[in-house]
Amino acid sequence: MWKMFFIFVLFISFSSYGQNINVVGKVIDNEDGHAVSFCNIYDLNQQFGVQSNDKGEFELSSIPSGTFLIFQAIGYINDTV
């Protein structure tokens, strides 16, 4: 059965539209609250991407403001924010 996961994202850099931002967050399971390890996080054009660590934490640096991110992990439904 596919599970949903919840993405907790903390925006470290607040900037106006059109500038680059840094995104730091943690990916957790929506049902049990456990970290989702090794989740792939990337933009729609696949120009930027990282993988969450074993604690579900990730950081993307200098991505354009307004970029949509896709979160993909085995056993979970993809999510876009």
C-alpha cells in the first residue's frame, strides 16, 4: 500500500521573487512521524536535486525563488510543493 509523506520545509533565506533562496527541511512519514531516509528532492526541470540523509534532513542551496520541488521516495506517493 502506498503511503503519503509529509514534508516539513523551513525556509532559511527569505528573499523577494526572482532571487535565489536556500531551502532546508525534513521529510517525515505522515502516518507514523518517522523520518523518510534517502528521499529524492528535485525541481520540475531536474536542474537542482538532493537526497535526504538517514534522518530525513535535506538542504538545497541557491535555487530560484518560486521553484516547485518534487519529493520522491520508494514506497511513497510523490508530492510536489
